[in-house]
Amino acid sequence: MASLNRYIISTRPKRQNNELKQLLEKQGYTLLELPMIEVHRAKLNQSDIEKLKNIQQYNWIVFTSPNGIRNFFHHYKQVSGETRLPPTLKTAVVGITTQKILGDYGTNATIANPGNTGSDLADFMLKKITENDKILFPEGNLARGVIAKKLSAKAKCEKIVVYENHMPAKINENVVTKIIDNQYEFIILTSPSGFINLKKTLTGRTDLAKLRLVSIGTTTSAEVEAHGLKPYVTANMSNAQGIAKVIAEMRCEK
């Protein structure tokens, strides 16, 4: 069972925890940040530049994360001089937060995934796309391409790397010490790469099998299990509300 401490540790990148912090504080928790990923804007190659210059060649753009949106539109403006997408271009997003951020850039999502995962969105889109459709995926360098793999059975899918995930240059050792000393309730994982970096940080310093991991999404949980560990729980919704909800549910079960 979890300890009596009231600390929740988030491995999300910096500046992505404000809403979650507020929601957890209402439950009596203190959120500690231990970023396991640093996000950097990618440098585009000539092929990527051509994709942005000829954005009208695509029928769909699928955004899988807020980082994908922010970095895509930075590159798009740099290459084309435009700040908004052509009105004929349809868009699909994974998650409520991603949908909201896309709206901030002047585009309403054609499809906001009807389920909780990228796989759900892919299943829904398969009913909407045609064999002649061309789909662009602005993603990070470590993206698993779950949606594109499914849609490529019916349409042509292309990827453009607009940002990169890296291990943080500095690790908050004060928070690491709380993990080693078992002074926390749960550790929140939101991506496979975040888990891998956390494992690198803690290997040889604590018993990894005893970590209380709240894994967001089945893809992240699969990565945890591939390393011989077991998530304490898997949350299906990858936004702040979903994370807070599953923690509240676990609290009621204790």
C-alpha cells in the first residue's frame, strides 16, 4: 500500500503541471515535479520544409500532443508565413487539452478522439478517411506512431518531427531522495520515454519493483511491463482531470 505521505510526484515536462497541481491540492496532496523529459524544438530537414510549404497536399493533420501543436505552428509560420491552416484541411486530435490548444491557434478540430486513447481515435478515423487521403503527423522524435500504423492500412501517412524529447540535463535530487526514502504516494508517468529516463535515474538506488507508478495510457503501461515492472494502476485519460480522478479513486479504496 502507499505511504502516509501526501506527495504526488509528476514526471511530466516542466510547465505542464499547473492544472494538475490545483486538482491534487483540492485532494490534500502536494505535487512535486521531477521532469523526466525536456522538450526541444526540432530542426527541420529539407523534406520536412517541403511538407510545410505544400501543406495543401494533405487531407488530414493528426495532432497527438500539445507539444506537437505548438512546435508545428512555430515551424509552419517560419516556413509559410501563415499562422492558420487552409480551411480545407481537416484535423484530428488526441485529448481535450490538445483540442483546446489547437483552438488557440484558430483551428477547431474536425475530430476530437471519441475514446481515451490514440488507438480509439485511429479506429474512429478509419471510418472517416478514404483510400485517397493523405495524412500528416507532426510528432516528437520518440513517437511510437500507433495511429499512423493503423491508418496506413487505408491511407498514405507521413510524419514530420517537430520536437525532440531528451533526458533533462539536471535532475531534482531532492525529489529523487523522497522516492528513495519512500516519502511519496504515487509517481505519475505520462510516456514510455519518461519511464525509461526515470528507470535510468533510479536504477541501483532503490528497489524499482516497489515503485508506486500511476501510468497514463496503455502504451506507457506496456513499456513499464516490458521492463519487468507492474504499474500500480493505469489511467485511461491522459489529461490532468483523468490523472486526478484515478488518484482520487485509489484514495477511496485505501
